[in-house]
Amino acid sequence: MKIVLFIAIGMLLLTGCSNQQVNSTPDKEIPELWAEDMAQVWDRLTEEQQWFYMTTREQQFRISRAIRELDNIAEIDETAILVNGSPISRRQIEISNIRINQFFGIGSLSENIISLIRDEVALQEARRLGLVVPSDRLDAIINDITPIDEDNRKIREARIEGLGITEEEYFVQQRENMSLHIQSNMLWEYVREANIDAIREEVDIRDVLFIDVSREFYERFVDELVENADIEILDPEIRELLQQ
């Protein structure tokens, strides 16, 4: 539940405005419907679940320090999985596992690996479709969603200290990560707009949230990509884990 909500809220923040309208509500554009749905989704959270969004400096430091300590693991940068020929390293897997478990306190290693594979397949499809992030748009989004106030400054300093890197290196990493997130969100938007009539129909018939049906269509789209992907598990431990 929390992972899905994190993805949905991230997509709400990062997705660009669209001029396409939903037929059943011609006075409202898709981003407006999305925002209304997210307000309802937030209300469904318990206080414990909402805690996820209240990231503290100490938590960021612990996560960053744990990621830094991966340097002490032998062969951490070896390729563990090939997805259509593109590598996923053991480091990527461990970083994903650290972040998800620190933030959510849930999620097995096998679930996180499957999520990484799905993310990689989706990003490959986004690139195939030409869904790229213009540099000026990336800069604008980063500036809009990361205002420089005292709390954000402390969190940023905690990440830099924990990772043991310079501020310049940190911003390079953040820019790369943001680019990947936006590209993924652009694919979500592509799938949503390609299926807007079917999504609208299901929303009306089932009386459910627009965002929930959009997510279902996106997940089915990625399911098909994964089914047709060439996935090779090179790491024997991971192969055994996924076979369980």
C-alpha cells in the first residue's frame, strides 16, 4: 500500500500538465482529477503510514551511511541481472533494498529485485518511445520541488555526509536519479493517455478513483513488457532466491 502511494504521489509531483481532458468531466483536466484523487488517497492513510513522508535528518544519514558501507562488500559492482542486455548490479539491488526497508519497513529482497527489473524494462520502453527529459525541464522541476529552506538543507547535508561525497557529486547523482524518475512518469502518462477512454469507462462503471484505474492499466502494460523481455539472472544467490 505505502509503496504504491509513494509512486503515485511522486508521479503527481513530477508529471507535467496535460491538455487532454476526461470526457465525463470536461471542465477538469487530468492533473486536476489526479490531485483530487490523491487528496482522497492521503486521507486513507493512517498516521503511521503518513510518517513515511516526514523524513528526518537522522533517517537520511542512516540510509546514506548504509549505502556508503556497500563499498566494503566484495564484487558489489558485478552484474547480477541482465535485462534485454542492460545490467543491474548487486549494488543497485542492495541500494534499493536499503531505501525501501528504511522508508517503509516492508518488502522482501525478492520483491525489491522484481521491482528493479520492472523499472528497468519500463525505462527501456520509455527510451524506445522517445520519452526523454529536456535539460531545461529537468532543471525547472528540480527547482520547483526542492525549495532551499532550512529543513531541506539539513536533509541534503545529512545525505552528503552519510555518503561521504562532495556537494557537487551529490547534485550530479540527484540529477541523474530525477531524470530516471521523470522518464518513468512520462511512460505512466503515455499509457494513461493512450487508454484514457477505457480508463474513464472503468472509473464510471466501478465507481473507483481515477488514479487507481490508471495505475492498473500501467501495471498491466509493464507486465506485458516483462513477459516479453529477455531476463538473465547471473548471480546464483539471486537466481535461487527468485526460484523460491
